[in-house]
Amino acid sequence: MSGEDPIAQTRRWLERAVIGLNLCPFAKAVYVKQQVRFVLSEATTTEALLDELTAELSLLSQTDAQAVDTTLLVHPHVLTDFLDYNDFLDRADAAVAALGLEGEIQVASFHPQYQFAGTYPDEMGNFTNRAPFPTLHLLREASIDRAVAAFPDPDVIVERNIATLEELGVEGWKRLME
């Protein structure tokens, strides 16, 4: 995968891990309806990425959900260090607020080195948020609310995901992504 286009790699991750392992039971519906917008950022600075994020937030808020329900902003040239990326998430949330989109759109985070607080790097639970490249996922809150309402016990998703990934293991994850 290393020589492939970052969007192709991100699609593969979405198809094989997120949808294929059912890590997000809501992802398949919008993907098959072609309502996922994939955007490749050429940004090399956090300021340029913030500008692109702001533009994508505005575009998503002004676009009919039937056309684009969610956006994956893939940025392979900036925030490649997870701690820098994690720090940037406060700026992403501030951009949502500055545009008056709180309660309408939220930013979810994916990174190749994703690590939840209090975990070791190779704990399989971290892989729920590991994508091939740093990625900001822009989600409509109304879509999240509808999906969660349709799922009997959304808290079970996290537990099931960790169990699935622990069974797969690091080597299984690597094979899945090849």
C-alpha cells in the first residue's frame, strides 16, 4: 500500500477495517450510497490545514446530506506526529465553534499512531482509531443521532470492537491492511 495514493489507501482501510470488521456499524450505509466525501489535503502547515478544515466544515454544512453525509479530510503531509495531531484537535473544535456549527458537525480523529490516554501503543483498542494517514472525520450530528437511535445498545460497539481487534491482533491487522 505504501506507493498508493493516500485516498486509495484510506478507502481500503474504510472498506476492510471500518466496514469489513464492522467497527462502525453506521459506515456502510453512507459508503454504499456514495455519501462519503474523501478530500486529500496538500497542506504542509497546521495553518494551511486549519484553512482547509474550515472550508470543508462550511461546505459540509451547506451541502444536502443526501449528497454528502460525512467527509474524511486526509492530510499526509502535516501532523504526522500523533501528539502534535492530538494537540491540533482543540483547534479543530474551535473552528467548529467559530463557524457556529456546534451541535451540527463534530470532528472525529484518526491517525496511524492513535493512542488513547492510559494505554500502551500496541494495545488493540487503539486500532479502532488508526487510519493509514492522519485524518479528520467531519460528521453530521443529526446523522449520528439517527444511527445511534437505530442501534439498540451503542455502548456495546466499543466493547465488541476491542474484542474483534484483540482476536485479530497486530499481525492480523497488518495482513488486513496489505
